[in-house]
Amino acid sequence: MVRIVEKRLGRPGKNKRKLESRSMTSAQGKRVQAVRVDAQSSSFGEDLLTSFARSVDRARRENKLLFGHRDRVDDDKLD
């Protein structure tokens, strides 16, 4: 008999630590959060993937607010 177990599969070796972030002022004068990724870290790949995923999420949220779509922009709304 087979026993079925339902649970989340995590990536092996994935760390649960938070990335170092700091507040900065952009060229436009707005306060932004910057994330620091250490290139010499043993978890560089995971850290870079996490940072990229945050950037994509932010861009999709901005697109949703500006254009009503998360992943695409209609040409007629660009004017």
C-alpha cells in the first residue's frame, strides 16, 4: 500500500536568512530600500534569485497600478 504525504517541497540547501537591506535616497529624492548581495557568499545564487524576484514583483505591482495589468502594457494606454 502507498501512503500519500502532502507537504511543501523546499529547495535543498536554501537558507532562511534575510538579505541585508538599507534605506537610501534616489536621484528623484524618494526614499528607497536597497538590497545588498554578497558575491563571495556561499548562497550567492539564492540571494541573487531572491533579489531578482523582488524586483519583478515590484515591477508587476507598478504595472498593475499604472495600466491595470501585471504582465503586459496596452499600446493605447502609453499616450
